[in-house]
Amino acid sequence: MKQLSKYAFCIAVIALVWIPVRASAQTLTLDDFTLGHYVKRINNSHDLHYGALPPNSRLGAARQTFFEADSGLDAQWSTLDVGKGHFVVDAGFSCGTSISSSYGFTLAGAEVPLGLDLYGYSGFQLNFQGIATSESLYVVITVWPQSGVPYNFEVVLPPNGNAFSVSFPFSGFQGGGGGGLTQADVSNISFIAVQAGGGGFASFGLTSFRAVTQ
């Protein structure tokens, strides 16, 4: 699994569509951001951190965050605040920021395949507190099944001051082998990464990351 950066998916835009979420018949919360509290302020630099997940979490022992921020014209600071029930990126004025949250790690940073079984679910769901940005925010979820071939799904979201949810159907993911994720693929997931960033300055908040059946 390669380290993600804010440029990793610029040439692989999968879908520039905001897909509204309908009521789901089955929901599995994968990360509600309650543990692993961590606050980091950066300016024209990056930060790599491993925060503890709940015992027996389906997403492994630790949440890896890789946080990057440009200095901007006014040299403002950008802040990541994760834990205590939220995942918030507060970008400094005119600062370009990006964040990736990856799963399948120990607290020491070693990779450990998840063996996550999501058979019977139809996709992922991200629940947002809101988005405040000068331009659209891109969000990418990447899944590595046991085969090792990564599958990506990208959406581009407009600013939104209200809480809302976005779905990422497994059928919409695309990888090197073509086509979407099958139920066989999602029955043994090794790694997952969620990346977000945008032009200008993009601030946003998440409340949970879920698997859903729609």
C-alpha cells in the first residue's frame, strides 16, 4: 500500500457526481471518530500520525492520518482535529490542504491486512457536518481487496453549511481490472483509504464512516 498525497488521484477522476443518500436497510459504522483524539496545526508542511481505534475495530488497530497544507499568501495555519466524535479539517485562509485517513495499520505504523468482510453491503457512506470551501472539495475512497488491485471512487462536492451524507456504491468503484467491486472483492478487504482536499482553501467536518445497504 503506497502513501497517499494530495496529488495521487488528480489523473484518475472516477465520477464528478454528488450522489445523494437514500434511507438504508442496513448500516455498519466503521469509524465514528470517537477514539484516537489528535490535534495538529501545520503550515507549509505535512504530518503523519497513527491514532488508536476501538478494541476489535473492523478497521484494525490504528487510523493513519497524513495531513498536508500549503503556506498560502498570508502564511496561515491549518488544523486537523480528529477524535471525540468528529474529524475536522480547518484550513487556514488561502491555504491548500489535503488529508488522507487510511486503515490497516498497527499503532507503530506496520501494515496489517484487515480481512474486512462487507459481503451483503452495497457501498460506503460518509456523513458530513458540512463543507466550507472556496472551490469544490474532492473526496476519494480507495479500496484494496485481497487481490491487491486498488479500486477508486471519487466525488466532487460543493460547499454546504448543513449536515449531509454521501454514498459510494461498490458498483461505482473502478480499478485496474475494470468494472466495480464485486461481493467477492468486498468479502475480503485488505486496506481502505479516504482522501479529501480541494483548490483554494477547503474546511470540512465528518461524523462517521459507514458501510450501508441501499
